[in-house]
Amino acid sequence: MKSFTGKTLRWEWRERVVELTLDHEPANEIGTAMVAELEKFVASFGALVPETSVCIITSARKSIFSAGGDLRELYHRATAAPEKERGAGVREFLERIHTVLNCIDAAPFVTIAAVQGLCFGGGLELALACDIIVADKMARFAFPELRLGFIPGFGGIPRLNRDLGNAVVRDMLFTGRTVNATRAHAVGLVAQLAGEGQALRIARSTASQITKFDAVTQAAAKKFIKPIPDEELRREIDLFCELFTRPDVMAALKKFLEDSGPMPYLP
């Protein structure tokens, strides 16, 4: 399937490059609907591989790449079950998103996240599954989960640790602070820094350069230099489920979801 338009995202293939655009109001939250469409996308890899060298993941929103996981949906998924069974529904969702992000991480072509604006939580975890992050100067990155009593659950800690090392992980995780694009570029989270509104243009230019080279060699090199941290990812799911379903977290999430502000996920 070389093109698709769904309720939360769309993709289109042209000239050896497939562009996946997140388009889900209000802030590209990653919930069941988006995961289902991402599953369709990774299922199409077999058909894309022979003629595809690059995938660009971008956003239809000018000021937001993705605010992260759909916390409202996760909260209702957890509270709809008896207290002793709350973890089961959350674990099922995490297993699905981990499978999708592992497929993107190991995709047999180069993946580029073109980030503009806010890239938080699960949105950052999606970007971290890509090989290259291109960000405009207004982009901001954060793992704010500890403020609500749990940890990133879509693979962010193992992937950030793989790419940047534990010092950066600890700083982002323990403080929950927002990292601007310049700082993210300085520590190596962002590979290329673009002017405001120019992330997709730079990503497309980078993709054009990548398509000049042999795709088989690129896939082999990627597999060699970018191992999937499978054990750590499985442990992350266990820890997330253990922490997420605690009464204190449910109370904090309830308060968060009742916030009437337009973007309560901001620090």
C-alpha cells in the first residue's frame, strides 16, 4: 500500500521516499486509533521495501509534532477494569505500540523524524525510533511523565540511553524539563537543526541525498549500528504497568484530565 489516508494519519510514496504525516486533533496524541493506523503502515513495509530508501515522519500541525500518548484513553482503559486487573488493558496497548515502534526502529530503510514545535512523551518516543531527527529551531522535547507518577512507556528510556547515554536520560527524566532544539542538537538528540518551519524541507533534502546510495548496503549498515534494546524494552513495559495503575497515579491523571487549560501537558 503506497498511499493511505486515515482518521489520525496519512502516508504517500513518491520517488523512493514515503512520507507519513500525523494528523490527529488536537495534538497528535497516540491512542488506539493512531496505533491501529500505524499498524497498517508497518504492515505495508514488505510492499514498500523494493522501491523505498527513506521514510519521513512529520506532522500536519505547525506547532506540534506529538504531545505523546493519549492519557485520557489510558486512564479510562485502566479505571474501566477492576483494580486488580487494571494493568492488563494498559499492557495490551503498550505491547501494540512497542511492536509498531520496534518495526519502525528496524525498518529496512532510513527513517527521518521531521519535528516542528512540541515533541513530548510518546511523541518523542516515536521520534527516537527513527534513525535521524531533523528539528526546526522552535522544537521542544521533554519526558514529563514523572510529574504524573510514571515513566515513559513507549520505549523512550532504552532508546534514548542507546543513542545518547544515561546522563542525558537522567536529566530529562528526573527533571521533566523541556529541552529546546539548540540544546537537543548540542547533546546529539537532534542530528540537523533547521530554521523555523523548515524541518520538513531539510528532511526532504536529506532524503534526496540518501536515495542516491545503495539501499541494500544502507539496510545492512543500519542493522549493524542500531541494535534494538529488546531486553530493556520488555523491562520498561513491566515497570510502566507496575507504576501506572497505582491509586496515586490514577488520582494525578484524573486531576490532569480535568484541567481546563488548552494544553495541560505543558510544564
